[in-house]
Amino acid sequence: LFSIAAVEYRTGTTNLNKLGGLIKKQPVAFVGLLVGINTWGANPVSRKDIVRAIMENTCYAVRANCEQIEEITGIHIKELGFCGGSSKSKIWCQMLSDIMNKPLLVPKVSDATALGVALCAGVGVGIYKNIPEAVKTCVRVDRIEPVIENNKIYEKLYLKWLKIYEKSAEIAKLLTE
């Protein structure tokens, strides 16, 4: 994702003038909010609900960031890579794919840093000619496709999330005054 943007930037085909305007949209001191928590009554919110809400929020933030990257670079993101500790959760992987409405590529070895170091060492000692060869030889991914029914639900929730995000910027501003 970022390497594609970097290549476009180096070749001068990207309009990064938009970047300043997009950054100004972000509040200086943003706050985390849990909205709509009901801890009483017939249907109280559980810890599980809160954890899921945090996971969904993270996915919505990824989507918003990707939309900004697409707007800045003019590059359409067709699929996403997802690695590290969070990628070990099948629920989180499917959720991100559903919210993004894009395929998600998840390496079978989720510890990307360790694998990357091993691949670089393999190139350094001559086992592989270069990084692309090492990656082609060693990296395997699972492809997770979005579930359309889930995406339809998340699409409505994402539009609500965007409105809440904008309103929460006002709260963040109040806290820093």
C-alpha cells in the first residue's frame, strides 16, 4: 500500500498538495470515546461488546485512512495486507475485509517483522538473489473475501461512525482549551 504511494510520489505522478488539507481535518488532541454504552436494563453492554466495538472502530479508522490515501494519490486500493498480532484473529480479519469491502491478504506467518528479518538475512548470505525472490519462495498468504451481507450492514454503520468522528473532534477541541 505505502510502497505504491511512494513510487507514485517519486515519479511525480501524485498530487500531494491535498495532504495539507486532509491533515487539517484531524483534531490536534483526539480523544477516545465509547458511545452508546448501556450497562443496565434488559440488554446491558458486555466486555465482549466493548472489545468488538474497539475492533470495529479500528477497522473504520483504517477505512477512513485508506480513503484519504486514495484521494491524495489517485490510486485505487484493490486489496489490503494485514499482518502482526491482530491478524491472528479470524474475526478481526473478516471484519476488516467486510468493512473495507476488499479482499484481505493475511500472511500464514503473522509475525511479519521476524519473517522479514529472516528473508533479508537469506538475501544477505546468498540463499536468495533478492528480496522479491525470497518473498516469492517463502511468503504464503490466506485471502479473505468480504461477505456482502456483512458489508451492507457495516456500510450504514460506517456512515454513522464518520458523523460521530466529526462530532468527537469538537469534544477534543473543548478538552484542549
